[in-house]
Amino acid sequence: MTRFGFNFQLEEYSIELIMKAAKLIEELGLYAVFVNDHYMKPSRGNIHYNNLPDAFLTLTAIASQTEYIKLGTAVTPIPFRSAPQTAKIVTTLDNISRGRFFFGIGAGWNQDEFEGYGSEFLPPGERVSMTIEGIRLMKRMWLEEKVTFNGKYYHIKDSVLLPKPIQKPYTPILVGSKSERMLRFTAREGDGWIPGHLQPEEYQNTMNQIITNAEKCGRNRDNFTFIHFTRILTGPHMDEVIQLLSKDEISRIRKNYLVGSPETCVEMLQEYVDIGVDLILLRLHHIAQTSFTDETKHQQQIAFIDKEIFSKL
């Protein structure tokens, strides 16, 4: 069964709006709220996207105000922070949320962000290697009583991590990458896959590839949560955004994302439901440019999507 939720881009929201939106999503009976994990993002035109709260602290606040919805990062760049300290943060959030956290991970892409916060921005292949090593180290810290680790990128001695995660054996690892190495890592050692903005055919082909490789490792489809997340333009929100875009931007958005009437969006999302995606997350496209940063309008848009789209799938 496919479940539904929202993915919030923290640079477009006040903390108060995020909190109220999360509460509404739980009241509507939806499944999850995910947030992006950045400290800096590139500007878009005259809009600067650096007003970003910390993802883990934001999710901790949401966890304290909700009871049922799942929470996640889409996605955390593992080389950006110390992996051992990230392991501690993740297990703390898993305990505070009483086992509701999904840990979406990737290798990172924003060089300015890394350098702005004192993290070395390695070449792509090394960032992938650092990500894989970091996750393997975290798993050991979550599972073992005391850990000594001497890898290429991380070195710890007699580390004790308590409390352990509530979820067993540990917080689910959702891999957000389409690179071949990361897809093989997903099949062997991941718990799910969370790519962004893939068309149904490509999504299904890659999902089947992950499952086939997983079966060679003694795993099966039931070991994975497959997530599709994309942007949506529909209802009044669509009209406000389109007024601000050039023809080229509108063409690009229509090609890559959900754009149109609720009926059109339902038809497009049904393809992901049909191929067996477990969770669909929608992001309201560029609300920072519209009046939908107003609490009432924002809540109306979420309720509109739930009623006119999610309920029809």
C-alpha cells in the first residue's frame, strides 16, 4: 500500500509554519513529514536561500509536538558532518520520536556549503567512499557496546553510544542517490531508496535493479522502503508561481514535476502507485515566492492536496 506525506524545503518556511503544517499533516492522517538537510543553498535570482534551520533540531521539535507521523531527512550529506557525532544525533532523535525517524542519506553536492562550515569537499568518488564508510561506522556504533574503528576517513577509539536506537536493529537508512556504487550499496546495506524527481519508467527500472541485486545478497523486496518525492504545482498555488516564471522555466517544470489540475496530478502519481512505490512525498513548488507562506493559505493547500489528490490514489 502506498502512503503519502510532504517534503518541506526549510529555506522556504518559518519554523512556526513548519510546526503548524506538521501538526495538520498528522491530523489529516497522512504518513510522513521529511525535510531537506542543508546549512547553505545557492541563490535563485534575487532570492537567497540561506535562512535554514538545522534539520535535526527542526525534526526534534516536530517530534515533540506530534505522536504518529514518520519523520525523515531528504537527504543528509554524510561527509558534511562528523559521522560518529551524526550517529549520536540520529539515535537521540530516534528516541525522542519514539522510533519514528527515517535517515535519508547522500554524499553531498554543495561545495560552498561544505567549505562554509569547515568540511572538506572531496571529489565525487571519495565523497561516496566517505559516505559508505561513515554509514558502516554508524551501524557499528548503534549495534555494539564499544567501538574502535580505523578507516580511511574515520578513526575512533573505545566509543560508547547510548542510548541505542529504538528501532531495531537501527534507524532505517534511505539512500538518496542514482550512482551505480550507491545503488549497489543500497541493495547490500540500505533499507530504502529516496531519489528525487524520477520518471516512472526510470524509477521502476532502477527499483528492479536494486531488488535483483539485493536478492543476490540474500535480501528481498520486503527489506526496503521505496520513496518517490517530487514538486507539485496545482490549485491556486500553481497560478501564483506560474505568474513569476519565464516560459523556459514553466516548460522545464512541466517536463519534470507535477503540474496541472488535481486530476492530472492523480493520473501522474498513479503510475508510481502502480509500480509499488511505498511512500510519495510532495513538495509545494517555490512557496517562498507566493502568498502561501501565510499560515491559513498554506494549510488550505495541504488540505486541498490531501482531499483532491491523495484521497483519489
